[in-house]
Amino acid sequence: MGTKDKNQKFYTVLAFATAAALITLSACTASQPSPNESDVPVQSSASHTPVASLDSGIIPHATGDSLEFECANPIAVGPTATGLGGSDGKPGVPDLLFIATAGTGADATPWSDGATAEGLHFQKMGLIMKAGTAFTISVPLEMRNSMKIGWSNSGYTIANKLTVSDCTSNQDNADWLVYPGGFWLKEPGCISLVVTKGQTSQTIHIPIGKTCP
């Protein structure tokens, strides 16, 4: 075999060997993750789900045994409580506050078993209060395992006691203010709410799902 034939055979073998090496390298490279993929740990979105949302989908804005009432941004104002849904037929303390129940007198507000948090069902009922007054609203001690309260225009609030300090509004005719919120209950019943102004406390009763005696 001449020198020319030997050289041609050598280059042919070299070409096949180079091609095989490139194919092997390409396959190895494709099977390896990029540095970014291998260095960044994969995190499950479930691990970031707040505990409260696992119970209900509701993440409370504020929780605590005793909270300061958030006066900002009432959802409605007016010169009288009656014009806002408060009247002698609603549970409350005259000239101080009313609970905006669906019924009046002994009529029970329908029980709702919808949204829950901390194992309690939310019962939406607005709070109508006299502007510029200071008082506290609290859950009776014997009911604190089965009932919480919360009103705020910033989000869901869950507490045993709310301290109201002279809430006012710059809107016209804002002698009475309305805030969203309500009760958190384990079950329907005639619930009690303690309203304290100065040294005087008064207990009011709200029929939720059941009438009051």
C-alpha cells in the first residue's frame, strides 16, 4: 500500500473517532443539569402556606387576647345610628353601640358554617358605634374557648377583647361609624358580649342560629 493510501486510511479513521467522541460528549452534557438547576434547591409551595390558611383559607390580619381597636377607615358614617342599621330592636347599648344583626328583637340571625379560622366559624355582623367614645368590648371569660370577636377595616381580626379609644372620622355627619367584622363561634347559640364604659359594664345578647331565652 502506498503512502497516499495509508494517509487517507489514517484520516478516515481519525474522522470516525472524532465524530464518536463528539456524540458521546454531547450525550453526557445533555444528561447533566445546568449549574443553576443543580445548585438551587427545589422548594415546595406547600411549605410556605401559613398555618391559618390550612384551616380555612383565611389569614387573620391581627390576633391576640386583647387588641387596640383600629379606628381608621369606617365603611360608613352618619348622623344617627338608625340610619346606619342600628335601632332599639338591635342588640347594643343605647347611645354607644349596636350590633348589625340580620334580625331584630328575638329573631335569630341565620347560622353560617362557611369561612373558618382557628376552628371557629365567622359570623359577619357590622359594628355601629358612637364617634368620640371610649369603651371596651369583650368575650365573657366562660365563653373564650368557643367564641372570639373582631372588627376592623384592615382585615380579619380575632381577639377576646377590643379597646376602643375615641374613634372619629373627617367625613361629614360622622356622628356614628360602621366597621366590618363580627363573631367567631364554635357553634350556634345565644351569645353574650360585655360592653364596658368607665366603671360600668353591660352584657348584651345576640341570637345566632338560636333564639335567646
